[in-house]
Amino acid sequence: MITRVYASAVAKDLGQPVVVDNRPSESGGQAALHVQNAAPDGYTLLVFSGAQHAALPAIRAAATNL
């Protein structure tokens, strides 16, 4: 939700639309991969909470031990 508030302010400052693309997955892993592989043009940004992203290694480790 807060990302959409920031996007609105950034769009106003830039004078162009800013698109928020929610990519739900296991603690944002797929979203991080998308941003990692995006063109380095400065137009793709990853926004996440620290706790959410920090949990990813534990989730993956638990999934491999099942």
C-alpha cells in the first residue's frame, strides 16, 4: 500500500505515470528475480520490507528439507 503512495508522489514529480506491479510469491523472491534481470535503465525498482526479504532463505531451506 505504501508503495502506491510513493509512486503517486514520484509520478507527480516526474510528470509521467509510475506503474506498481505487485508480484506475489515466496517472500518476494520472484519479484527480486524480475528486477535483477530487468534492463539497467533505471526504470525498474524493487520495494519490499526487510523482514519479508530476510525470511526468504529460511523458507527455501525449509522447502528443500521436506
